[in-house]
Amino acid sequence: MTLLIGSLTMGLILALLAFGVLISFRILAFRDLTADGSLTLGGSVAAALLVSGWNPWAATFVAVLSGALAGATTGVLAMKCKINGLLAGILVMTALYSVNLRVMGKSNVPLMESRTILSSAEQLADASTHWRIWIGLWPGQFGYEDVFLPLALDHDMSVIGLVLLMIAAVGVGMVAFFRTNLGLAMRATGDNPDMIRALGVDVDWMTTLGLAIANGLTAFAGALLVQYQGFADVQMGIGMVVLGFASVIIGETLVGSRIVGFLICGAVMGSVLFRLLVAIALRWGLNPNDLKLVTAVFVLAALVTPDLWKAARKQLSPAR
Amino acid sequence: MSKLSTIVRHLAPGLAAIFLAACVLLLSDMPRKPRTESQPSTGNGFGDATPTKKPVRVALLQMASQPILEDGAAGVISALAEHGYVEGQLLTLNRFNAAGDMATANAMAQELSGGRYDLVVTLSTPCLQAMANANKKSGVPHVFGMVSDPSIAGVGIGAGPLDHPPHMVGIGTLPPADRSIEMAREVFPKLSRIGVVWNPAEVNSEIATKAAREMCRKLKIELLEANAENTAAVREAAASLIDRQVEALWVGGDVTVLGAIDVVIKAARQAKIPVFTCIPGNKGTLFDLGANYYEVGRTVGLLASKVLDGEAINKLSWERAVPPKLFVNKLALEHISRDWSFPQKLVAAADVVIDAQGVHEKPRAAVPAKSTANAAPAKKWKLRLLAYVNSVETEESEQGLLAGLKDAGLLPDRDFEWKVANAQGDIATLQSLVDSALGEQADMLLTISTQTLQAASRRSKQTPVVFTMVANPFTTGAATSETEHLPNVTGAYGAQDSEGMMPILKQVIPNAKRYGTLFSPTEVNSVSNHQVLEAAIKKTGVPLVSIGVSTSAEVPDATQSLCSQEIDAICLTNSNLAISSFPSVALPAKRSKIPIFGFAGSMSKQGAVVVLARDYFDMGHSAGGIAARVIRGELPASIPLSPVKKNRLFVNLDAARECGVAIPPELVKAADVVIGK
């Protein structure tokens, strides 16, 4: 149960990263590698502020802004300085490594004692214990203390509840945003920049804004991740873009549609499913050295399955 | 309508897949109850259960997860096992913990009185009261313990030994308040004025305070009292006592004050007076004379086994038992202005002595006589080794851990199940690894590297965590000093011996003008190693040039630039990077004829002139020893973090000749390993 809740929470937190990757890779068609750095940036800014006693919500907000700034920098480098997009991302990501060290002052900041967004959710759960007893749901009532509503899980439950709420809010916000004129222009920028330029939209500005939003979301993921795991580490962002992209791909396969709303739902589902599959692999006692290979196979399966499915359908119903 | 169906059609596969995966995960993660073994194991001395005993179901209700309650619970379980009720064989034990909440305790007691259990054991006064109250009608057999004075708990127990309800019997344990004050007199004969903070709302505290007043009157000590209704008021109350010039602060069995004991100790330290208590196992007090709650638990367990054997409860008598346990903290003497000192006799009688060398604990006297140091533990432990990255150091640590366990007489497969998991550098996977190990109901987590320690200590609140490959555990949030650490976390740490290297540097290069070093700012261990090295070299008066490197690709260039700055030697700060890319340091240094002084054993063969190794194998080895102690029944909370102090000196004469330096013969003699001629 702990493992299930743990991986669901982790999947939901990393869904924010998947949102970021979705915007940059899919909607803007910009191969942005900044995310490896901005995830850590969000984490280290949040950690540094939390340790110095900031309100957790304010700290998280500033972390999001810092990520947006990093994304905007990549955008300016790519669009105004005409640096290849891939290279611009790499440059910013590399620079952020030092920035993150500066922000934290050292390579690793523990948050054991600090109040975080998630610890306030845990406090809420403690407060609700009385209420639970009152309505007659006490632990051990059903005889299977380990399965139904054990008290220790209350904390995990409240944390996952809060994360779910935040993801839902961000998701709804994104769907709403991509329906506005600005959002539509941004989508068109990715689909056909020449066409949208002809309509008088500033493509450079659009791309920069999009990257800022994408990396802000990524930094949000970093800030939550740090508060969930209890420490920030300068190496925590390594390989994260790939992870986010894998979630987006799995999500696309699952929903089978390119409509933005579905893509967003897909990203969440992809991220959650990815973590669940990793957890299953771990739980089944997989040889630890094979872990990365297995995750690669997941993504491969997600890429190939739709085509195989289509081919199989064609074979079965030749009349159509 | 069609829109809705479109949405459903698109989202359904994903949701179904997630649901499926969650079910698979949940199924494979279902806690498996230990199956009854077909044959009782013969090695542990519990095989002599008489055939008349039948399987029983016992519930153990405790108020919270405090160390003393855990000690008591451990005592109950061990005594039950000794009398033939081994968990998983004859005994089905369900544990309930009210997590400190009275309403929960009442709800649990209600459930336990439903008749599903042959016996209910309660630990602590509130649990006794809750259970007695819920159990009035049903009369399920009930054995209580860890209660100061059952006769005033209002549950129908009177003064006489047989004066109790026919379904209820147990053990009362008054904290030895009077004796602890007597002992303070022994430690400081001039003692004339002590202060106590207590909460008048607590029955136990009142009893203890009354006993203390009595004893103080007898010894002609003035007892100043200050009341604190809640934890927040403790600081002020203690300060008021200190203002009134008390010579020491005493804490009775007062849960409110014990909850804020750190505040009391801090205030006392500022005033340079000691704190002593009659509850065992506080950190930073001068001495604690309390009841040995493990022994109390064993007495309760003995009583419980009698009830399970079928003895009539109304014929059994309730007793008072106070097996003493004395904690003596010599370190706390440093914080006291007046001349308190422990008589030799007292130290010899102490169960736990804390001094500059660490914590010395007498072994538990009640361990069955058969178990010698090399005996197999009572059960097969599930050990889970967790690591963050794949590297040479990780592998060395792993080998060290296994060797440490083996040297302590524990063998894989026989005594413990060994499983390794590695996050392969992915931080999200690291969390899942910890969750997965906890979900498998691992008995202990062994962690390699700082990040793994942090992830494990965050997620695991009960399961013991033993760490290694950590340079400085005090910056990880898991510990503040060697004895003050999270109750379930302990382990071995070690940093390079920078101080020890200084005389060697001086011996080999007597007239050095400048030293150089490389370090890795992204590694926690390397940063703290570098700080210590910098301080040590500063003391010698020789300037140090430091260059930070983050990736192995930067190492050759950084070394080149270091060598061009007219240095006489490279004293290489230890880091994972330095170890894995050492050849890239050795080659440029060799070309410039600059000797390298290193801190990892593997560097010696690769061309370092002198290596003072305190390596990951040694660290893993001592962590393995700690893990073995936990397996044998010690609580991680009482095992201090252990720094690895052993060094191994390697000298490479070939490399020295190539760089044109001479290694003095006495150093060669002192070396553990000499390479070349």
C-alpha cells in the first residue's frame, strides 16, 4: 500500500514535468533540454527558501518563477541570438548546474525539520483523526489493519490528495489557457510558424513565453519533489527530460488523440503509469542492473503498440 | 452525449491501464503474514514448548511509539517466546498503537473487547483505563503493564495483591523518584536546592512529586516546584526555577515535561546546572535512574504466558516491580559549573555509560543463556541494501557491509536474506526503492551514500536504517551529533584523515612552498573533505591551491592547470570523481613530476606516491558490525554513529622515484602496503 501510494504521488508530481515537456516538445515543437536544470533549480530555490524559514507556498511560487526565468533565457538565446534550440537548452542547463550550487550553497540541502506544503497537509490529516473516529471509521475496525485505512497512511493519503488537487488545477488551467487567443497562437507557432508569422504574431515572443511556462511547470515539479523526498540534491535533475518525454509518449498512446485536453490528461496518466510500472518491476525483485533497460522497453512498447494495434485491426477486418 | 462518449473512449484505456497496474502492484505488495513453520526451528531454544499449549491470539495495545513503550513491548514479546508462545508459531500477535490519541485508544479498546482475542496486553496507564472501561461487560482476559500505580487508576484495583477484577491482572511500576534524588546527593554531596517542573494534571507526575517531597524532607534538600500545564509552558517554568538559584533540575515521570525535555536541558546548560530524571534514556541529562522497561515488559510477558497457560486470573496477584536502569552521562559534566562527579561505584553499577568514547551499554541480562556472540538470531532478517548510483565505491561499500556482517558471525541465507537495489542515478526511482523495501516489510534498510540515507530516513519511521558511505551525517538532517540521531537511524561514516596526512606531507616534502588539490563541489562528501583539508593545511602555513571539478571530462585540464601553478605536491581531496577518474590526475602529474598524496586505497597502484586510506570497504565493514548489533536486538537509537578511524598507509616507491622524491625509511616501515622497490 505504501509503495502504491508512494509511486502514485511520485507519478503525479512528475506529471508537472510531463506538462512542461509536453508544451516544449509537442506544442512548440522545440527540443528543449533546459528541464534537466530547471527541475533542480526549482528544487534548490524551494529548499534554500524553506530552510531560511519562508512560507512553503511562497517558496514554491518563487521556485516556479525561477524556472520560468530559466526557460525564458533559453527562449531568448534561441530566438534572439539565433542559437540552435537544442544547443541553447544545453547551455542553460549547464549554466544552471553552477547556479543551483550557488543557490543552495552546497550540493545537498536536507529539509527534515522544515515546514513544507506537504507537511501542512499531514497536519491537516492529524487534525481530522478526531473527526474520523467520530463518524466511526477507526483503524482496525475491519480486522485488517494493514489494508483498510491504517492511521499511518493518513499522512500519505493527505499528501497525495493535495498533490492531486494541484495537478488538477494546473491541468484545468492549461486547458483553459490553450483555448484563449494567446494559447491558440502558441499552438499555431508550434504547428506552422510561417503561417502564424504571416498573421502578425511574434513567433520569437510566443516561443519564449511558451518555454517560460514549460520550465516554470518543471520547476514546480522540482519544488514539490524536494518537499516530498525531504532533501534537495544538485544531481537530482539528471535524466529528467527523458523521463518526462517518456511519460508524454506513453500518454499519447493511451489517449490516441492529439487534442490538447486529451494530451494533458495523457501526460498525467503516462507519468503515473510509468512510475507504477517501475514500482512493479522493483517489487517483483528485478535485477537492479536491468532497471534502465526495462524502463526503455516500456517506452518502446508505448511507441510501437498503436501501430501494431492498427496493423492487427487491418488484418482482422480487410473489408474496411 | 457523443462528446461524453468520445471523452470516455479516449480516457478509458489509460485509466484502465493505471487501475490494472495499481491492482498488480497492490496484490504483489499485500503484506504476507509469516506462515506457521511446519517444524519449529531447533536452534533457538524455543523448541521445548509442551504439547498442551494451543495456538492463541493476543492483542498488544500501546499508547504511542515512545522508546520506553517499545522497550516494554519487546520485553513482553521476548518473555512470551521464552515460555513457548513464539510469534508466527503458537502465537498470533496483533499490535495496536493509538499514536498518542486518547479517542483512538478508546476506539481500539472497544474493538479489542469484542472477543476475537484470547488475551489483551495493554502498555501505559491510558491504555489500561481505556481497555478496562470498554471491557467491563465482556471480561476478555487483560494483562496490563507500564503503569505507575494501578491502584489509583480507577479501574477497580485495590491495595492487596489479589484485590483486582477477575479478568484483569498486571504489573505496576513506580518510577524510582526518591532513589534518583538520593543518587543526586551521592553525585554532589553539597546539594541543597533542586527544582522540578511538573504538570499537576498528570496522576503519575503527582505520585512521583510526592515521593520526591518526602525524600527531600528527609535529606534536608529544598525542593522548589513550578507547574507547567502544557509543553509550551515548560520553558518559562524552568527559567523561573533557574532564576531562583536551584542547583539542579529534576524531572519526574511527567509526560508533559518529558515531551519538552530538550528545552529544560538547554535552559539548564545555559545556567550551567545539571538535569537528572527518573525516566531512562534521555539525551543530554546528567543521569537517569529509571525503571528498566524491557525487564518490566518481560515481567508482564511472564504474567501473560501464565494466563495463556490457563491459570485462573483471580488466583494471580498483581505486583509492583521496579527493575532499575541507570544511565550515566559523563559528557554532561562538562556543562556544569560546580564540581559534580560520579563515584566509581555508581559508574560501575550503571547500565549505560556515555563518555567521550561513545555509549557503553551493558548487554541485556535476560538474553537466553544459549545465545553466544556467534549464535544465529531468533529470526531470519530481511536486509535490503539500497544504493543511488553504480560506482566502484558502491561496490566496495557493499563488500564491506557483507564482510562486516560475516565477521560478526552472521551469514547470508542462514541468518539474513540479502537483496540489493540500485536507483541507477534516478532520484524518482530512489524513492520507489525505499517504498518498495518498506512494502516488502524489510527488517532493516542498509543505505549507501548520503542521498540514499536521506530518502530512507525520510520514509522509514520504524524500520531500522543503517548507513555507510557518508562523509558527514550531521549535514543530512538525520543526526545532530554521534549520540543524537533519529531513533531508527544509525551507521558508520568517515572522512579522509586530512590531519593525519599533514605529518606525512611534511616528512616526504620538508620544504614545500605550495600544495594543490582538486575537489568536486557537487559531491557533499567531497565538499566537507575539502573544508577539513583546507583547515589542516592552513595550520601548516603552506598555501593551498584548490580547483573544483564537476565531471570526469574536466579532470585532465584541471590537473594541468594545477600543475602549472608551481605546486610541490597534489594532496587530492577524496571524492567519487577523484577515485573514478584518478588516471586523469596521475598522468599529467607524472609528466610534471609532481607527487600525489591520496586518500583512497585504489590510487596507490595507479601512481599515487603515498595513500592514507580510510576507504569505503572499512566504512562498510563497521556499518556491517552495527547492523549485526541491531539484528541481535539492540535498538538503533542506543547505538551511536560510528566514525571510521582506522587508516591504512600505502606507499608506492616506483612512483616516488619517478617524481624525484624520497620516501623516508621510517615511513616505509610504518606502511601497511609497499608497492615497488
